[in-house]
Amino acid sequence: MDKPAEFRPQTHAMGGGAFGDRVEAVNNAQTRSLYVARQHIHPKAVHGTFRTLKWVFMAVLLVIYYGTPWLRYDRGPDIPGQAVLVDLAHSRLFFFFIEVWPEEFYLATGLLVLAALGLFLATALAGRLWCGYACPQTVWTDLFIKVEEWVEGDRAARIRLDKAPWSANKLIRRTVKHIIWVLIAAGTGGAWVFYFDDAPTLTRQLLTFDAPLVAYSTIATLTATTYVMAGFMREQV
């Protein structure tokens, strides 16, 4: 069997006979590249128990994330009626019946420590439970891939579309996909700012362009990061 060209020794003839073999390295420091062009990965749809669990986890976590700022909790007059609220203006945190002030922040620190320990325990017992099912990068990447599959087709169809020259069909599909991605990303950034102000009030201010500049800049930043990381930098993240 012939050796590949890069491993084939070079034979020098001298006087009609072979004079030694010289093998040149093809992966030496002078020719080695430290970077490689990104190859777009098209994941194949998977079915089964664990994939179903991932869809359930994703749906539950998205409902919690988008819906929590809209939960109401009556605390009486002159106190915000939002169940979960980070009130930066008055340096306090509301969580249903719990109210945490700066001097009590050690309670929040304790909760964070417990959450970290719970993460370590879950990882030790069940492997990639957090990274595979509950990590925000995983959840939104799965959501973006589902949109991609819905608009452009299964894995084989997406590969064909990537290799196909630009046409009206390709332009329409790509445009629809990215519009949905941007809407999801904008919803993600919008939901985040609702945790820091009364959600109904802030919604009206955003729609009438009366909201603080920091609200618009935060939404824009989170929209851009969600769109880029879940849509384009999945493997890198």
C-alpha cells in the first residue's frame, strides 16, 4: 500500500542508485498554524428519554425566567407588589414574603453558597446535569437550534442549504431564522430588566420611550450577547 504523500520518503538518485531517504516533517513549528477556520456544525435531531427531559427542562426554565417578573405579591401600600424584585433604588431585595436589606445580604450570600454546593453535588452524582440541562447557554442554544430546524429543515437540509448558492428561497429562510433569533434575544434582554423594576410599569415606559437609558442599553447588550452566543458561538462558549 502506498504511503500518503506527506509521509512518503524522498529518495535521491545518484549514479543510478538510491542515496538515502529524507523524510520532512509536515507539522513543524515553522508551518504549523495556531488557528483554524471555524467549521459550522449542524447537530442532528435526537429522540429519546433524555432528549425529552431536556425539552421539559427547557420549557420549565423558560417559563420561570420569562414569567417570574409578572408574579404579583401584595405587601401593602407604598411597597412594590412584584413578587421577585431587585429594588436598586432603595437597596433591597424582595422575594415573595422575604425582604432583604444590605445589612442582611449575608443571607443572600449563604443562598449562593448553598446553590454552589448543590451544583457541585449534582455534578458529582449525575455528571453534566447543570451543563446539559439547566445552563442558560444550553437552554438558549437548544431553542435557537430548534428554530433553525423549524425554518431550514433537518440536518441534511441545512447542510444542503449552506452549500447552495444564494437564491430567493435561501434568503427568505435565513432572514426568517435571524428575525426569530433576534426576537427571542430581545425578549431575553427585556425579561432581565423586569427583575429590577415593576414589570407592567417598565413595559409601558419602554413602549412609549420613557424608560431610563440604562434599561435600553441593558436590553441591547443582552440581546446582542444572546443572539451571538446562542446563534453563532455555540461550540466556543
